[in-house]
Amino acid sequence: MLADQSQVETGQIRTDFVTYQNRTGLRIAACLDHVGGEMRARPWVLMAPKFGETKKTTLHLAYHLVANGVNVLRFDPTNHVGESEGRMLDFVLPGVVDDIIAGLDYLENHFGVSQVTGVANSLSARCMLRVAVGDPRIKKLICVAGVVNLAATMHEIYKEDIFGKFQTGYRWGITDFLGFDINTDIFLDTVIRSGLHDLLGTMEDAGKLKVPFVFFYAARDVWVNKHEVEQVVATNPRGQLVPVIAAMHEVRENPQAARQVFEQVVWTCLRDDPYPGERAANLGIPDKKLIMAQNRRERDRMRSSEVPSESETQFWSNYLKKYSILEKSVDYRAYLDLVGRLCGGLRSGALVLDAGCGNGLFGLWVLREVWQRHALVPADEPLIYVGLDLTQRGLADALGNHLGWRQKLQEIARARAVPPPGLQYFLIDFDQLEEKPRLAARLPFQEGTFDVICCSLVLSYLKRPQGLLRELYRVLRPGGALVVSSMKPNCDLSIIYRDSIAANVTPEDVEAGRNLLRAAGKIKLKEEIGYYTFYTQAELAELVMDMGFNVLESHLSLGEQAVVIKAAK
């Protein structure tokens, strides 16, 4: 049945928004992608999204399948983010199992479908495997970066034996799980009782499979152990392990790896013989414009169902408490070094603007740089650092982080009879800056004030990034340097998180790392819904050039998860 009358016509590919119930009576919202005509004669695929994501994240792969003559049903799990019914607090893995079965029931009841290829990613792959063992309607199983040992994955993330503690009586109640509040005790109890939590249960299920089983393993996956994946696949003579060399757990993080997976998944759904390679496969590719148009439609629908529970100011005030752990990360230090190098030498008397200073990590780099320079060359004039941020907490944290270094510089300055660096901070909501600024909607500085401007990981979170960029152009002096950055689309922070925790073993640092990963989950959901926009190198460069800047350099940094651009006025 159609959820509404808004059938989406996208050229030769059509998406119907449909609803149906699972066996507990909860409504499931799904998308049915096809090319019209006689649908019953074509192959069918049922797709399940990752934990914390929605059916929209499977759109690209679905349209690649449809472009090659396959019908696709992709759904939002119940008690989860997305459009289906239920509360996230009540999320459990057996519920995803039930929702997959409900999708099979829907296809059988409405289209007479008796054979389906199941495609699932990450934690949902474990649930799809469970269904494939007992439901003969799944004729082929494809797992992409699937979790095969949830207990080990959670231990890798949380740095403690969550399942072992639970089985000895420890209870958490309602807690944050990768960015979402769930009833952790019920979640753990149900996953243990259903045998979905450990490697042994996964191997037992895989050994019972009577259908072809293809596992795409992400070679850079820090959450899933390759040896354990090999053990799972080896339990079944019909199992096949396909390594994706450049991929992380978030396969879409690397466009090249994603294209490889898309091609091979399509081929595997259609054929039983090995994938011959991209050129030999000769598969259809959907028009990017069709995907983008449908992506916007689904994003707009989601925005009405996923309303943030806190304001941006509240969110970032809480987030900044979790951000300081990055300073201890090798990847983040390398990122700051790159940003600093692109800013150029900080000459005596330079005026430096930190647009979106957060808790002041770039400001710390500036003060350390000045301290090292003063130790070698006396300064004639003091450097002035100006930090702007949305939140009082961010500015207070920045000031607190900066005062210690400023004290060191004051001691040098007294010895050399020069003033120490000046520090100024302003509370600014960048979204209040209009694209066509009025006097009442400008930064509180004169034209051409600053020699260097850093705008680190800020533009993605603005409704109107053009308004801020236009103002940064106005207040930058001719010949001055702008360094601007953004996380890239579908970024994966797992390696950064792992490296941060590996270097810090105190309980406080481990908890700070967990909190950072939880916040990252919320940010990714906001990206999916369309509140935030992450940019590729080409997209960020175009955005900056549209505001009048000349782009001089472009880099990937922060574990290759962030785009960094240097521009000039």
C-alpha cells in the first residue's frame, strides 16, 4: 500500500513510498525503487540500513541495482531513526530481524515474490544473516562490512567487556549508544538470548546457510576483525570473501571503494559467476541527477519526522565538552600543523581571526607558534588573536586553554620589553549573517582588518555558509590568507577515535573518546537529514571561489576525513 500519493517520477527510475506492518503491529516506512512496467518478472532485492542510519543512505546502491533491471525494497527499521514507528529507546536487534521478515512478507503478499536477495550493511548484516538461515525466501545473502562479533566490536569501541559485565550483573539503564539513547539493558539481554552477540553464534548461523553468501570485507575496518570474518565465511562452502582494499567501515567514505562495491554487489545480485572487473562487467549506471533529486525528496521527508531535541547552541555547547580529546590525536595534530602551515608565517603585529574557535585548539597552535618564534626572534609588535564562536561555553573554554600559554608569552615579553599577544573573543551566530549583508548583520570589524583567517570545520554546520564567507572576504586584507576546512561527505572517524584512545589510557580519556564518537553519530544523522552539509574538495573550492576568493591549495587531512583549502583575497 502507498503511504501517500507522492509517487516520485525520476526519469526511468521510480520510487514509491510504501508502508506495511511488522508482526508486532508497528508500521514500517519503506521505499520501493523500480522502473515501472511488469515488476514481477524482475529480480528483487531487500536492503537494510546500518544502525543509526535510514533507508536514504542505501539510495545510491539501490538506484545502481534498479538501473540494471532489479527491483529494490529498502526500509527504516522500527524503534529506530527514520520514518517507521517506535521509539529509539526500545531498539533491539531481534526487532530488526522481525522487520526484515516483514519486508519479505510484504513482497510476497503484494507481488507474489518468493525469492529475494538480501543486502545489508554493518550491524544489520548480522540480522539479515539470521533471517537467511530460517527463511527460504532469501535466495542469496550479501553482507557489506558486516559485524560478525558484536561483543568484540563493542569492546573495541568502549574499551571494556560490555557483555561480560552485563552477564555478571552490571546494569546501565538508558544510556547513549553511538549517539542514540537506548535501553541498554534490554538491548543486551535480547541480543544475548537470541545468540546474535558473539562470533560463535555468527559462525553457527553461517554454517547453516543453504544459499550463496558473499561478504565484502573493508580492509581498513577497525571495528571488525578480518580473521573473524574469514572464520565466518569458511564455515560455509558457498561463502565468498571479497576484500575492498581502500574501504573503512563506512564504505561510502571512499568514493572509489564505494563504486567498486556498488559494481560488485550489482553483479552478484544478477549473476552467479565471479565479478570480471569494472570494464568487463558493462553494467548500467544511474544518472547522478536522478539520485540527487530523490535524495532531496527523502531528506525533506525525514526532516519532518526527525526534529532535533535541542537547539544548535545547546548541541554545540555539549559537543565542545567532548572535542578536547582530539588534541591528543596524532591525526588531529597533523591537521593543525597543516592548517598552521597554510596560514603562513605569523609576522610581528599580525591580526589573526579564528572564525568558529570552539574550545580554542587552533588558538593554542597560534600561541605556541608565537612562543617558539619569540624564543628566537624578538617581536616589535604584539600579535592579536580574535576568536568567534556560537556558544559562551566555547569562548570560555578557549580563553581557559589560551591563558596558560599567554602567561608564558608574558614572561618572554617582559624580558624583551614588548607586549604579549592580545586575545579577544566575540559571541557570534554566523547564521545571522545574510548573503547580502546589512549593517546590522555583519562581523564587528572593518574591511581589510585581518592578515590571516582560519575557519576550521565550521561551514558545514551553517544554514547560510555564503553569508559567513562573504563577511570573511570583507574583513580579510588584500593578499591575506584564508584557511577553511570541512569534513568530507560520509566521513569515518573510527581510525581517528582508535588512535586517540590508543595514546591515552586514563579512564577520563577513554570516556572522552566515547563521548566524541557518540557526538559524531548525531552529526552524521544531521548530515543525512540535511541540517548539515559536508563538502568534497571540488565542492568546497567552488563555494569559496563563488565568494570572490582565489583558491591556492587543496588537501585532505585529519585521517583523510577533512578537506582543507587555502585561499587568498
